[in-house]
Amino acid sequence: MSANRATRRLSARNRELLGLLPASLLVTAGFAGVFIQRSNVISNVSLIYGAIFLGLCLVAHVFIRRRLPHADPYLFPLVAVLASFGIVMVYRIDPTQARQQAQWFVLGLILFVATIIWLHDYRKLERYRYVIMAGSLVLLLLPRLPVIGYQANGAYLGVHIPGLFVFQPEEFAKIGLVIFLASYLRDTRQVMVIGARRFLGLTIPPLKHFGPVLVIWGLAMVILILLHDVGSSLMFYGGLLTILYVATNRISFVVVGLIAFGLGAWYLGSHITHIHYRVEDWLHPFNPHLYHAALGSYQIANGIFAQAAGGMFGQGFGQAVLTIPGNPPVPLLPAPQTDMIYAVVTDELGLFGAAALLLVYLMVIWRGFKTAMLARDSFSTLLVVGLTTMLGLQVFVIVGGVTRVIPLTGVTLPFVSYGGSSIIANFVLVALVLLASDRARTPAIATRTPADPSRASTSENE
């Protein structure tokens, strides 16, 4: 039996190893396509880039094999595919930014490893939940501080350290908020359900235990008011409602939360000028007045045109028109490497290429929820659900904004868009999910109940 389990563990890690090959081939083929498009030659540099990327992923794989032998074998390869695709797309748009993206990818891997080493018993984060919560709130408010606050397209999204760098603290704050909510709701979920009262057919939890949840609702509204950031507000609040539902199994809590958010968003959208303009640009992107206005619907409308030009199969890699020739060139698609990278993907690879990218994200989310289902304790379940939901909502917010499902915001497409804060924070997020996965899949004969004798061996092979 033990030899069979060892074989299964080895096969799981070997599946992870084989899964890294498509990522390295994607880098090689992608850079080869860029070189062919630009100079009509095939350079061996593309092979070098692919080998370097594979080497970095192999180092991470060996580390996972040694430290997390039972972790999900598919999650890291899927993330590697997204990261490789992102580097190639950013290089096709701006080689200088692609080199920076590659450096951030390396830094992200370093923090990925550091997180697994320092937080091998990640459950100790529960002891510091209020400290983590306070730190997350501070991070969210940093963009509004004078001198270091950084504003882009009307929203306060980043912190600028003069002479050094710009980073988006919300990327790290989302992880802290999930840790707090997972820890808090693990302790109070039964009290919230048992002490709840019925009002107009809805279950209302006790206010003293629902207070921190109301704080998160207020935080979402504050983000809308102070930061003018619709995307982060939706992402944080959506993560809250998901964790709340999983913790209590009460759909009425979610309904109340959605009603509260809807009313708050409607009021702020009607009374806050910047948010109102965003909504108008979303509803009427082809209005000539809005199209030619400063910070108007120019970006949204041209993103729609770019996606339409791609059709089903795309115009071809490197064929999207991003600027209008001139001195200086005029951006036809503003921020193609960040906000609008999904529009570039759809333009060049078509609907099928964009759908393939979204399918990879869906597989990442699937593996995250699979880990949450296998988790042995409530904190791990809520933590992984929250982290996975945050990642999924981040994809929905930016893709939904580009495709006009919701108003466009400045959220990045995880692992694909240009941005150091996003890729580094998301590598930390993936590390936490892998830690939970390893703990959930590790055989624990001493703690396994007689009614569940095969859970560990079954989960390792999934």
C-alpha cells in the first residue's frame, strides 16, 4: 500500500513536470512569432528565452517536489502557461516592458518560494487576523496620501516611491482581507446562523457578529468614493459574499449583501462625478461627445472595435494596430499592455484564442475550488475559497470591462497584464493555495476517521 502511494505521489509530481513543457514551448513559439513578424527571420534567441523560462519553472518545480510533495499537480503548470503567455504578449507590445515583466516574474517566483518556507504552517496567520486586517486597510488608503499617491485615468490605484517604483497596494490588500475574513468567519459562523432572526423572509445575523462584515461593505463604498476604483470594490465585496456564503450556507446573507452593495453603488454612481462618468462611458461608448472627451469612452470604444476586427480566428500574431502613425504616434488602443491586453489578444488570436485563455483561468479556478473541497479544516476551506474567488473576480472585472459587461476599471489580468504588483501578489496567492492543497492531500492516518479511509489516496491522484 505504501509503495502504491509513493508511486501515485511521484506520478502527480511528474504530471506537474510534464505540464511545464507547454509553457516553455509557448514562450519559444511566441518569441519566434514576434521575430518573424518584425524582421521575417527565425532567431535562436527564442530558444534561449524558452530554455531560461523552463529552467526557472524547473527550479520552482523541484522546490515544490521537495517541500509540497502532495500539492495539486496542475495548478503551478497552469500559472506558468499564463505567465509565459503574458510575457510574450507584453513583448509583442513593448520589449522594454517585457524585460521588466520577466524580472518581476523572477521576483514573484522568489516570493513564491519564500511564502512556502515562511508560512509552511499557514494556519498561524489566524493569530494575527486583526493586525493583517489593519495592515490591509492601510495599504488600501495609501494611494490617497499626498506625495506618494498615484492617480491614473481618474482613479487612485498606486503608490509612487519617487525615484524607485510604482506599485498597487490593493493587490496585496486583497490577500490580507481574505485571511481576516476566513479566520473571523471560522470562529463566528455558527453564532451568526444560530442567533440570526427572520425579517421579511430573510435571515438577518446578529449585528455584533456581523459588524466586521459591515466594515467590509463600508470599505467597498469607501474605495468607490476615495479611490474612484469600481473594480477593486466589486472584487473585494464579491470575495466577502462568497466566503460568507460558504461559511454559513445562508443564501439570504448573500441576498442582503447584494442589495446593500447595489443600493450603495447606485447612490454613489449618481452622486460621485467620476463614477457617474464611468457609467456613462460604459452605457454610451459610441456617443461622439463621450468618445472625444478627456478620459471619455475612447478606450472602451476602440477596444470593442479591436475585438470585432479579430473575428473568430484573429488577424494574426502581431497584426493588431495599436497606434496611429504620426509624430508622435497617437495611441489607437490606450494601455494595450495593461487594461486592454484582452482586447489585443482577441484582435490577434480571435474569439477562439481569447476563449482558450479564459479556459486556462477556469481550470485554475477549478483546481482552487477542488483544493477547498478537500481541505480538512474550516479555515483552509474559507481561505482557499476566498483567494480563488478573488482571482476569478479579478479576471471577470477586467474581461467584463473590456467586453462592456460592466464598467471598465484599472484591474490587471492576472499573470498576463504588465504589472509587477499583480504578478508578485498573485504568486503569493498561488503559494498559499498550494500550501493548503499539500496539507489537504497529505495522508494523515493518525487523524483520519474510520469512515474516510481512502480520502488521501484518492485526492492525491486527482
